[in-house]
Amino acid sequence: MSGKGDTLDDRLKELMQELGNAINESLSDSDRIAGAIGEIKRAGYDVFLVLEATIGFNKREDGEDTEAESSVSFESDGTINLTSQDQKFLRALKISIEDDQK
């Protein structure tokens, strides 16, 4: 017997798979990453890139505000507001962010 929980679990699995695909695609399409790997290969080394992402999520109760739960907010003009911790994390990963929002 299949219940509502099974459907939600299946949908969550689909969403998590989509997130994984999006992360993989963005890394694959990165000219900066490809350039760095190319430099390492030209220096005579084989490259093995393994990244681990920890993605946490909690089921919100009905009626909870989704904006209050998020540390990242998306504005209607397409900008993303990151917290100082978000920025530190990206810098630690050597991911530069354009800071033209100031």
C-alpha cells in the first residue's frame, strides 16, 4: 500500500537528484575549473576530482514562513543576498563572487 509519504519521498528524491545534476553540470561547465585541471595535466599529472557536498533539509510544518528559514534570499531583480557565512564558505572553496551589489 502506497501512501502520501511515499509520494513525497519520491518527489524529494527527484529534487535531490536534480540538485546533484545541477551541481555537476555547473562544475562541468566551469571554464575556470577546466583551465585549472588543464594546467595540472600540462604539468604532467593526472587529475582526480572528487567533491563531497553535504546538503541538509528539514520538513517545514504547515504555515511556516519559508523566507525566515533561508539564509540566502533571492530578489526579484535576479540578485542573490548572501550572508557573511555564505561568502566565507564560497571563498574557502575558492569561488569568487561579484560584489557589485554594494
